[in-house]
Amino acid sequence: MNISITKTTTPRQKPDEKNLGFGKYMTDHMFTMDYDAEHGWHNAQIIPYGKIEVDPAAVVLHYAQETFEGLKAYRTSDDRILLFRPEMNAKRMQNSNRRLCIPEIPVEDFVEAVKALVKVEADWVPREPGTSLYIRPFVFSTDCQIGLHTSFVFKFVIVCSPVGAYYAAGVNPVKILVEEEFVRAVQGGTGFAKCGGNYASSMLAQAKAEEKGYSQVLWLDGHERKYVEEVGSMNIMFKINGEIYTAPIDGTVLPGVTRDSIIHILKDWGYTVHEQRVAIDDLMKAGQDGSLEEAFGTGTAAVISPVGLLDYKGTQVTINHFENGELTMKLYNYLTGIQWGREKDPYGWTTEVK
């Protein structure tokens, strides 16, 4: 892929790496690429970060035809820059695009675009411990038509943001409210796809949870409202009587990159991992009798987030005395060790940007 590069003449002032927050600051450049039926994907370029002109009749504004991804670049102690499993993000975007009737982007082109932009923005990859460069690829329809028809014009964009911890409290237990009224996904829907509509429809439940003092909502299945699926921004896992349980990837749960990585590691460490449906009533019972030993969310943004409390229909269970679990922290330290180059990478998951 031929990528033209135009660098900014007015670079931005870089923020304080000790106070980055998450997603507050954008870097100097962005990647863009266009699609139309005649030329396919073309016009790949890295240009100064700026506004994108969109027609008021653009399909994305009316029918939400878009998908996105999220991954990170990490700076090692010897000043190398590593990506973590970018090919998996590329393949997931292909699956999302297929579901939203968006042309697929070849895996090699996706990875090449990410690497090229991160290379240009190398100075933006922060050095402060626990920080990284968040990378947001997204694609949307720019076709101009009010009628609901298949689109033929799209734009692929990648922007970057230096970030700290996803939660202000850092790697500490969070409180989760089990959502009873609304559902996130149903079989045959878009639950497995990473598209904005999934997140927009979850905001009301999330706002309700935050008003009550909870960090996230835990979604139940859309058919019976009985089985645990995932948290608002993460997959979720439970350690019950020494074994690990997590919802299966069967069409309603996002196939998380971190989720997949943690499952690989757990199996290599000798843990039994059950990818099966867990009833919320059984989970709460396990919390009450103490067999629910640990719970943690997994995702690119937070990596691993310990869960210290679940609230379902007004009944609360505290997990591991609202303290970080031993396995949770072992997983967090090992996986982030691979990502930041502190640990050997036996899986070949990291890709160096040169």
C-alpha cells in the first residue's frame, strides 16, 4: 500500500504524561483512506489531524453505518515501540464490516496503516509508567442519500491519543450493577460487531448505573434475561472454586482481544477455563457462599479491571473482600509485562514499529 505523508507545520503541545486521563488529547496526525465502488480502497494518506467534512445527508449520520477498533502502542524501557496483536483487531474489523455491509479492509493494509501512523507519531507514545498510545481506527459511510440503501462510498480513519489508566482509580476493584431492564444484544443482531450503535444503546443503562455509584453495568442475555454476557466496555471472567468461567463467543458477545489473550495464558498456567453461559442467580449464589473467589473485566482500554461488588435486584455480593485478587493481579502484571516488553513474549503477540 502506497501511503503519502504530509506532516503538520503546527505541532501541538504535548500534555503532561502524569495526567493524561483517557482519550482527552489527540496527536498531530491521522490516517485516512477512501473507498468507492469504482476504485475500491484508495488514496491512503497520513495528514495533519483535523476536521473531516461530511455531507448532512451522509448515511452514517442517519443510519449509523460505521465500525471501529481500539488498540495500543507501548513504549518499552529500551525505547522500542510495540503493538499488541494488531492482526486480531484487523480481523475483527473485517467481521464487523461484513455485518454492517461495509467493504472489508485487508488485514495487511490495516496493520500497515497503523504501523505507519504510529511511526510518524512516535514522539507521542508516552514514557511514563502505565501509559500508552491509544489507537482508534474507524470506518463510516459518506454516501449521500436519505433513503435506506446499500452504501458505496466510505472513509477509513485512524486517530491516536496518549492515555493513562482507563479508570481514574487505576487497577482497583470497581462496583458493577447488573442491568435488569435493558439488553445489549440478541442472537442475530450486532452484539459481536464493534459498532457505535451497540454503545449508543447502552448509554442509558450506564448513566443509570453511574447515578447509583457504580462504574459499569453487567449485561444479561437478551432472550431470557438470565445469563451473564459482558460488561459495558469489557468482557468479564469469574473464578469460581478455582476454575474460570466466561460467556461464550456465540454472536452476542464481543470477541475481545484481551479476552482471547487471557484465556490462552490461563490455560497455559493450568487453569480450567469454561466458555459457557453462567446464570446470574448461580453467580450471585456463588458470591454469597464464597465460592466466587475473583471477578475481573478484560479489555484493551483497562486491560484487566478487578470487580469488587455485584448488585442484582438490590442484593449485593462483595468479591474477595473488595480487594484485588491474586490471580487478577498476576494476569495483569504478566500481560502488561508482555505489552510493555518487560516479559518475554512466548506467543509472538507483539509487533515492533520501526
